[in-house]
Amino acid sequence: MDDPRFHYVLGIESSCDEMAAAVIRDGREIVASVVHSQVEVHRPYGGVVPELASRDHVRAVARVSEQALADSGLEASQLDGIAVTAGPGLVGSLLVGLSFGKAVAFQLGIPVVGVHHLVGHLMSAELSRPDLAPPYVGLVVSGGHTALYRIGRDGSTDVLGETRDDAVGEAFDKVAVLLGLGFPGGPAVSRAAESGDATAVDFPRPMLKRPGLDFSYSGLKTAVAIEVERRGGLAALSGSQVADVAASFEAAATDVLVLRARKALRQEKLAAVAVVGGVAANRRLREEMARVGQRDGFEVVFPPLDLCTDNAAMIAAAGARLLERGQRDGLDLNAFSRAPISSVASGAG
Ligand code: KG4
Ligand code: ZN
């Protein structure tokens, strides 16, 4: 650590439908991590309802933060700083964690720093693999984002490519609806795909024939909708047909990620890729990326599953790094719904 004053940082994350709090020691070691999921709140609606998300966050924020502190065995007075997700995400959700974090920092008289959610996701790689040193390629695959970054030695995060329309997690969620698999969609599609034949439908691998490193997932989602219609609609599909379509979609969606990551590594002459975000929990993606990495000689880093989906440990770790570098935010720190990483001070690297 550059600055040994930040032994214990409390992180708070509430950008979407998880309220999470965690305590990190010396920027690297997770001493407590609590995640309160709202899956049951949103399940009846088949997707996240922003108003319900913020209300549940209001109910959970103090309890989840107190739980993280209790699990850490620390007194609040031992905390050295607060890191809180400021965006991107649902503003109503973000504001709950942000206001709470600022209030706690004010009360304890310690600094608070806002963290970009994707910088947090990128940090989950180094958090789970402390020996991972930049430069490397970072692939963020979440519900809202699909992007490749060059993580530089100096902590820079240069965008190499990103989605032009839907994020890959969003495609998983929409395909889950098309196949009647329920909410949350990503894990449901993945589970259904396990018993399916991934070669049953030859779905397009979008953008692969194009130059550059961008992604596009809206065409693939439409191709799944057309395939369901071609087979007579969802009601006409047997369980094994649903499994085949799910497996074929999953193969197309994840193949693109593997091939784009490989292309980025070659272009940047780098030898390691870290795959982070909720979709990094996908089993097929983890297996395929590892297989191709072994075959083609690059290192593949996946955080453990609980650090792939939204959590506060990654926010605390990213925030600790910002605090060490002297970054501070005032109590006027506001939430933002969108902003590229580069426009916000970056804790990655
Ligand atoms: O990072 P995350 O928890 O929240 C955002 O920042 O968006 O990512 C959530 C996304 C959702 O779209 C969810 O369906 C997807 O990650 N996801 C998965 C899996 N687990 C979560 N997608 C595919 N396979 C999974 N096992
Ligand atoms: Zn996320």
C-alpha cells in the first residue's frame, strides 16, 4: 500500500437489485462480504422494477452494512474509509447506498470515495488473484455492459471494444423470457442449456466477420425469437427443444466473447485476460475460455462466482486503491446513471 492509513475500508454497492456491503483489509483481503439479493421481489415481474428496487434498498442498507461490520469483528471506529458505488446503474438504487455511505463517513469523520461500478468489476480479478499484474485484457460481461479494456501498468483502462446495442447479460435475460425460463434469466438459460444440444441451431456469431473488437447482441436475441416462432411458438416447444435452443444461444453468445478476447490479446500483444461481471459466472464461458487459453497459450482469470455477480468487496477494493492515491469525494458526491470509466477516476490497475 502506498498509504498505510487505509487498513479497513467499508464498501457499499446498490447499483441494481443487490444491496451489498463488505470490509476489505489493506486493499486486498476480504474480511467480510454480505449480499442481499432482491430476486424474490422482482420475480413476479420477470425483471427488475426500479421503484421496488430502491424501496427494498432503503429497508436493507443499514442491516446489510451492520452485518458486514459485525462479520468483520471490527468496531465502526476502526474503519478508515468508505467506498460506495456512484454509478452507472439505476439512480434511485444508487442513491440509497450513496446517501448511507456519505452519512456514515460524515458521522465517523473518515473519507468517502465514489467508485465506478465497472472499475469495481475489473478489480474483482486482482482481488481474487493478487499476483495478476497489469498489463492485461479485461473483459466486462454484465447485465448492462459488454466491453474489452486494456488495463495498463499505470492503472489506465482503455476501451478496446464494446457492445453497439445490448449487453450479453441482457441478451441472456431476454432469451430467458422468450423461452419462458423465468427470472433471473442468465442462470436459468445456463441451467436449461445443460441438457441441450449446442449444435441444434446454428445461431449467428454477431460481428465476428467485422474488423475491430466491438460486440452486438440484439441480432442474436432476434434470431432466437425467430427460431421460437419457426418452431410454432413457445407453447409448442417441448422441454428438450427449449434446452436445445438455450444451449445453441449460449454457445453463440459465449463463442463471440472467447474469440473477441483472443483477438484483443493478439492485437495488444498481451498474454492474460480477466473476465469479470455477472456473465463471467457462466459455466460454458468459463470452460471455453479456459480451453482456448490453454490451447493458444494465454492465461485466463475468472474470479470465484461470488465475485462475478454484484458484490461490495470489489467496490471496497477499488475504493481502497483510490483512497490510497489521495482521491476523496465531498458530501456533494452524486449518483450517475451512465458514464464511461475514463471520465471517472479509475481505481483499476
Ligand atoms: O454484474 P451483474 O451481477 O450486474 C450488473 O452489473 O449488471 O450481472 C448481472 C447479469 C445478468 O444479466 C444475469 O443474467 C447475468 O449477469 N448472469 C449470467 C449468469 N449469472 C448471472 N449469465 C449467464 N450465465 C450465468 N450463469
Ligand atoms: Zn455489476
